[in-house]
Amino acid sequence: MFDMTPTAVRLIDRYDDGEDILSFTFEPCETGGRLPTVADPIQVSPGQFFMLSVPGKGEAAFTYAAVPNQQGQFCALIRQVGKLTDKLFECKPGDILGARGPFGKGWPELGNSRVLVIAGGCGLAPVAAEIDALITNNTPPVVYFSARSEAMLVMKHQRERWRETTTLYEAVDNQEGASRTYLQGRELMTNLDTIIAEHGPFDDVICCGPEGMMEAVCHYLTARKFPAKHIWLSLERRMHCGVGLCGHCYVADDLVCVDGPTYRWDQLGELVVKEKFVQPPRELASMGHADLATENVPGECGSSNCGCGV
């Protein structure tokens, strides 16, 4: 039997972190004794997710933008896109919510690998804790992060901290009114050519963002003989239970909440062919992360893998 009862957590901090986006920090209400699993740093791995509930309103899946610390405090990046997130945006520090988890499979143990992290939009949240883990392991990755505009470059505080120990490339599609010059986001493949020429070769690539962007990245890498089994993706979908009971997150014969949300490209590619779940890129050579229409993708809010709960 699954215990679907949420653990009471307290909202202890929230701040603006992008256009219609807030960063939330939670902690267990009961801090004495053993930490609940959803807030236990031993139980939670980067890349996993949890279910967050607003009493009387419902619950949704969100990725751990930061895994729990020794006090059980953990973070989520939340975009305001619907009724549940509207209620979350009304919450203030001190309010009590519910959380259960962790769920799914996190990012793999990459050891001393040279890692390239590629993220688009709110897709930075599922890779953020892995970036921190790699830095802690003294194997800082090279990070490429792109968004539609400067206002959508989320996780400002984390990026400022990462710049001290990592090489961070930032790109935007629309540079109008930007405070500085960024790489051109719609020149994804050209940007990757530059990064690999300057910092490659890489042993592993982890990627999270709109699904069209992720597939384009995979085709780009495999066309250059990069092994598919060393490309890792996060495919978070509309998850209602988190434990494989409701079936809302099926991709072919996989349950993303249990078998994912992280996949190797060779594994996910087989599912994509079987399900035709991810639409193929129209023009691989010029494709940016915002180029692929997403209206036909179930549960898509326009920024895949953000954990926004739509």
C-alpha cells in the first residue's frame, strides 16, 4: 500500500525569480527527531520530484530545485500558470502546505566525468541540484542556459553563485531591452559548436527544457558521434499521483513518474519512436528552444519540465 498522506511543510521564504515565477523554500513543520522522507537529504537525489499540495485546492508535481539540507529545507521554482499555482502565489511565509515524495529516478552518478549541462527556460530547475552536486564533488560542469528573454533567465541567485566555480554561457532569443549582451538563443547549434570547441570533449551531457529543444540537442550530439547512452534528459509530465497508479504520465509503456523523469536518450528515443510523443524538429540546424510549437503536447505549458503543475 502507498501512503499518499502529505507531510505538513511550512513555507519559509519566497521571492521573484523571473517573469511570473517565484522561488519557494519549505521546511518540515516538525523539526525534532527524524526528518520526513520528502525533506530528508539522504532520501532525495537531484532530478527527483515531489508532490506539493494546497489544502482544499489540490496538488501538483514540482522538481527539487535544491535538494534538502541537513535541516530539511528544500526549494522549488514555480511558474504561475493555473488555478493551483495561483493559490501558491497567494501563500506567504509561515503558511502550511503539504508535500510527499521523493518520486522518480534522479540524475545518474557521473563520478569524475566532464559534464555539459544544457537547459532552456524553467528547465534549469531540474538540473540545478545536479549542478550543485557536481560542484560539491569538485567536478564543476560547463553550463549552457537559454531563455526567451532576459526576464525569463530564472534562478539568478544560483547562477551568480555558479559563476564562481563553473563556466556559464547564457543566451536569450529576444535581446531587446536586455541589460547586457547575451548569446543568441536561436543559434543553439552554433553556440554548442563554440562551447564544445572551447571546452570539449565531454563525457556526459544532461539536458532539460522544451522537448523540441531536447530532441534537437540529441540529434546534434549523436550526429557528431556522441554516444546516446551518455545523453541524459528530464521528461516531467502531468503527474497526478507520483507512484504509477493514475496513468496520466504514460509515454508508450513507461510511467514517467516511476521510470523517469530522467532518461538516457537511447532509452527515451525508443519510447519516442513508439509513442511519437515528441514532434521531430522542423529544421535541426537552426532550431532554438522556442521554435517548436507545443500546443499538441499533452500537459505542455510552453516550457517543458518546469514542474509548474499544468
